[in-house]
Amino acid sequence: MTSLTPISLTKNYQKNGSLSPRIVTAFRTNVYAYFHANPRPMPWRETTDPYRILVSEIMLQQTQVERVKIKYAEFLTVFPTVFELAAASLASVLQVWQGLGYNRRAVFLKRCSEEIVTYYGGQFPRSIAELQSLPGIGPYTARAVAAFAFGIAAPLIETNVRTVYIHFFFHGRATVSDREIMPLVEATLDQENPREWYYALMDYGVMLKQTLPNPGRRSTHHIQQSRFEGSNRQLRGRMLRAIMKQPHISVKELLAALRVERELILSNLEAMRREGFLVKRERGYCIAGEYKRG
């Protein structure tokens, strides 16, 4: 039988164009063996509640796991169910979200909760198509919620899953696309237990990144995260905090508080208004929904 080395598996796959059942079984056994021997406890892995899983998936996008563990517990203490989140003000959601970055994700999560309560009576839709129709939910997140909450087996790719398949089946390749990886994900998917299988793949991918030059960098979808310090993301965060601290703040007051170019302030205010963060009133800018109270 073909040994489970990146070189041998790559050669076998390139030669045959598919994986034999024996190789699939051996590959799964190898990944599961590492997973069971090296557990990584995560609070969202202890639940099948789709709301809690969705919160974790949105938080984990481009954010370090250890930081998410802290914020995840804090967020669920304040908004324990989809009903509390749907009823909350956007300002209160953004306040709890502070420290995670990418505040747009909090807006999408809030909108998701509102749609789930309004159109589904607070019961999460179970189909991937319905999940993906929710605000800000892409193919990966929809499939992840379906797998981790409902045990629905559908192929999905995220950074750590991608890393495992590039390592084992595309040895020596400089660039690999997700279109090439997806058939392998589908062929090796544990149909009986997709939840545990994807957790195992993710943990194996983390291990590879820690012990080898990151195979995921050979993906055509790999994006080097931009530096936060001095970035426009940092400026948007500062603007949001200033507006939450002083509702109806004027452009002049923002300029005085932040000391950056007027054009940057104006362009970001307009972008944040379009994205649903802010509303503009005669007295200035405030978080969407807060003008009713000001």
C-alpha cells in the first residue's frame, strides 16, 4: 500500500486521478490519530447550538483563537441566545465586540440574528442554502454551521483544511487552487461524523503550520494579513469608539479627536454609513439606531 508521506500520496493521486478506498481510510486514520492524541479544547466544540457555533465562526475569521475564547464567553454572557442579540442595540453589540477587530462582522452577526428571529421564529435554518442566504454568511460559514451544529456532511475549505490537503496531495507544487483541493475534501469526508472530521483536519493543519514552512502559503487564495498599526482598519476602529463615546459627534469634533486628514475621515464616515454602522443627522454621526435615543 502507498505510504502516507506527502511525496507518495502526491505521486499516487497524480498518477490515478483519484484516491482508493484504502488510501482514504489510511489518511483519515492518520489525521484522527493525531487529533485524539493532541486534544485542543475549545468552548464552541462543546456545543451543537447553532447560535453559539455561528458566533464562534464569525469571531474566528482572521482573529487569534486565544483572543476569541475570551470574547466568546463575554459575548454569550451578554447575548446568550439569538433572541437577546436580535433585540439588542447595534451600539451595545459593537461595544462588546471591541477588541476583536473587523467590526463589520458584528453588524452582519446582528443582522443574521434579526432575520432568524423575524423569518424563522428564532429557529436556525438547517439547509446550507438557507444559511448562506443570511446576511454576511458565505459558503464556508454556512457549511461549517451545518456540519458542526447539524452533522450535515458537505465539503468545505478553510485555511487549516487547505493546509492539510496541499501538504499531502500537492507536494512540490508552487501554487494550488481550491478548485483542485475540493474533490479531495469531498473524497475523504467522513460522512458519518463531519463535525469531528473537520475539527481533526483543522488541528492537523495547525500542527503543520507550527512545524513546517506553512504549506498554505502555496495556495492561490493565500492572503498575507496586512499590518494593523497605522492601517485604515485601525482608523475605523478609533472612529467607531469616538462615535460610541460621543453620539452625534460632528466631523469637526472627530478631526480634533483623531488628528488625521479630513478626506480620510469623510471617506470612512461615508463607507461606514453605507455598511450600516452609522447614521448621519444634523448634529453629527451616531451608531445606527441610536439617533432615536439622542
